[in-house]
Amino acid sequence: MEKTGFSHQKHSNKQGNLTSRLPSFCPLAGERHFPQKIERINLDGFSKEVNQEELNQIRIRRIFEVYAGHLSSHEIIFFSRCQMKNTNEESLQAWEANADYWDSKMGDNSNYFHCHLVRPNTEKLLDIKYGDFVLDIACGNGNFSQRLAKNGAIVVAFDYSTKLIEHAKKRRSDVLDKVEFCVCDATDYNQLLKLKRKTPFNKAVSNMAIMDISDIEPLFKAVYDMLSDDGIFVFSTHHPCFTHPEGKYLTPCLHKGEALRGQPLLQNYYHRSLQKILNLAFNRGFVLDKFFEVADDDAEMPILMTVRLIKLQK
């Protein structure tokens, strides 16, 4: 991976109720080269000391800033599962409001974070083969769906945002013979089952989405039911052990933040503990096969995790 000069640190918001071990500065859009004499980079309240030899190599990008979204959270709300579900329409409104902005920032090829931190382990665990039938969960503007198709897969991809699906169809017109884009609510089991086709999916994938979904139990149940025996489900998400409300790791909660700085509307993030996420999978019948914790560059605190689950033969 290309060196970005990231380090990680603990940061709390003004209320002192969030603990996020995040990159010590947030990358900027495009590339920015710094003059030879700079000895410290300061950006948005973060600082990073660099030595002279590093300066010509440092290129700071604005990446998928959902991971800095914790820093701008306004409040923490602790909810039951039922109450979380009741925020689903609010989440949809935010994604619809942010869809155009999201599409413009993610573009045709996604961004640095997805390309260099999310995709490598996801693709390793998914191990796409020609003819695979894949369910792409919360596909956004279709970046990864297109990539799957170009690697030989047949794909059914869905998102809750109608606007994002419209963007996906426009941007991915070259693979519409291999990718079927649909609008679907990931919290509605019956809607999810309508994605089922005559042939069962042998693989399912969700890139950095389950923290955006108010209730993931119906999703895990539906994915299990739609997969073939020995089918796999790969998902990546915030690492809940290292990006969570301070002192409240075990309690599911909601907070608002930005996925991309400058987006029109703040969105909901749903924190769940590691045991909560994995036990939902185990209770449904999945087994854990592989697990990666991902940090940027040489940082010690991972900001995301990538998981592979397998549906064993009955």
C-alpha cells in the first residue's frame, strides 16, 4: 500500500462522549504536495510531524470520511432494537438527500479508502470466480457491483436509496447485462426475499454498510436463506471495538455524523458490539471462517474489520 503518513490517536468530542482511534489527520480531495520546508502538517485541528525525507512522498487525500464522522457526532442515543427500527425512514431521508453528493465524490472508481483498505481483504475473502452469483448489499452507486461483473460474476445489487440506484444504472451502463440493480429495504425480510432468483446466490457481500442499517437481524436471516449450502457472506464495517461511544461499548446506540465532509444532511450510525454482530450470524446458522482487522499503513488501531461467514450444509 502506498504510504500516506497516517498515525492514529484517541480523540473525544467536546462532550467527551466518543472514543475514536482515527487517522491523525483527514486526507484532502485529490492530491496536495507540500513545500520542502514544512516540518509539521496541521489540518482541521489534527497535526502530524514529518521528517524532511517524507515530505515529497506525502500526498494527503480526502477519503471516505465516515471514519471521521464520529468526530462531528452531535449526540448519542441508546435505543432498543425496536426503537432503532423506527429510525429507518430517517436514515433513508438522509441517504436520499446525500445521494447526488455521494455519487459525485465516489465517482466511477470509488475512493482511496475503499480501493486500498476495504477492497483488498474483501476481494481476497470473496474470491470471485467466473459464473459466481453474488448479492451486493447496499451497493451505493455500483462501484463494487461493476467490479464484480468485470471479474466474471453475475450480480443482483440493491440499495435503499432510489437516487443511488439511479446513479448506479447510469454509471454502470456497460455491465447492465450482468448486474441487476434494485431498490430494497435491508431491514425488511420480506422485501429482501423478493431478491431471490431461481438459482441461489453462492456469495453475498456488504461493503461498509451494516453500521448504516437500523436493524441487521432481518438482513442476516435473509442472506442465510438466499445462499446456497456452503455459500459465503463477506462484510466489512467499522471496527466496533475501536470506534464506539466511550464507556458504552456493549450497549447498541445511534449517533449522527458525516460520511463525507460537506454532505447536505447528517446521517445515522448504529453502533453494535462485536458479540452482537457475530452472535446474530451464529444464531442464524453461519460459522466464522476468516476475519481481518484493518488499519491504515502502520497504525496499530484498526478502524474497520472484514469478516467471512459460511453457510454450512444442513
